[in-house]
Amino acid sequence: MKVSAALSTGELLHCPGLRPGEAARLQRQLARARRGGNRRARVKVRIARVKTREADRRKDWIEKTSTGLARRYDLIRVEDINILGMTRSARGTVEMPGRNVRRKAGLNRSILGSGWGCLVHRLEQKAPGRVEKVPAFYTSQRCSACGHTAPGNRESQAVFRCVACGHTANADVNAAVNIAAGRAVTARGGTASAVPVNREPQHRAPPLVDV
Ligand SMILES: [Zn+2]
């Protein structure tokens, strides 16, 4: 299963999807079925049913997760990602194919698949005035322990290991801690000042970041 959100508390939230292989198996059956045949029609119905079930599960998960977060936390900081912008830039244009097209496309799939935009939207509705979007710049490269910011800190997509202090963490949790602290790092590598919060003291430190 894919991780679809990480909290600064270290929790990883999973959005249930299809059981692996279920859709692939049906697609293979469809490819083998003769056009216009009864079997083909039956497989199509089954595929539609699986898709509906997947959408229902995701919707359920978004409702439960957003309700839970809105209850548990006074302030919820989320990574501000421009989903539309990224979808567009991943494709690139003929003139500017864009680097990292494959990586970005992969990210897009996981964002769209996990319904990140939906989750943030519901959170904003359930916790009005308590959701802050933090620019995502360098939050994934910044060490949440010592502040050192470097691309080399990302040992892999999943693992963060600080080249300065050796702090090791789940990469998404590390980014979530930065985001929770409001420590968006500017493009210059300096630290953007945290947004002042006009709320109760946060005894329960907030979330969260996408993958
Ligand atoms: Zn460090």
C-alpha cells in the first residue's frame, strides 16, 4: 500500500487502494476477451465495480482522516503544493520537455491517487481557520534536527539521512516536522520566518505532509 500522508508525530497515514493485482488481472482478462463477446461485457462490469469500490474507499478514508485530524490538532500545517501546476510541468512542452519528467509524473500519480487535494479541502472545511499551507521549498532536504539543508540528505525517496549530523528518519516524516514547525526554507537556503499563530498554545503538535 502507498503512504499518502506523513504526520510530524511520525504517523504514516495510508489511503486504501485496490488490492494489488486485482485491477491488473481484470485488465488482462479484458485484453484476452473477444470484442463484442459476452465475456468482455462481464469483465467490463467487474472493472467498473472495482473502480467504484476504490473510489468509495478513498472517499471514506478522506472523511475519516480529515475528521480525526481536525479533532486532534489545534493547528494543521500542510505542505502547499500546486497540484495543477505540477501536473502541467510534469508533462512539459515540446520546446521544454522539462527535466525529471518521470519523477514528477510519478509524484503526480501518487498525489492524485491519494486524493491529497481532496484531503486538504475537507480539512479546511472541518477545521476552518486552522489549516495553514506552508510552501514546500526544501522541506524535504532540510534536516529537522540540525537544520542543515542539502540534496545529499535524501539517501533515497524513503530515507532521510543528514550528511551533517547523521539524523535519520523517514523522509516524509522529516519533511512533516519541518512543515509543522513552519520552517519552510527559502530558495536561498535561509529559513523563512514562521507564520505567527493566533491560537491556543499547541500542546499537541501538528501534522503533515504529502508524499
Ligand atoms: Zn542534521
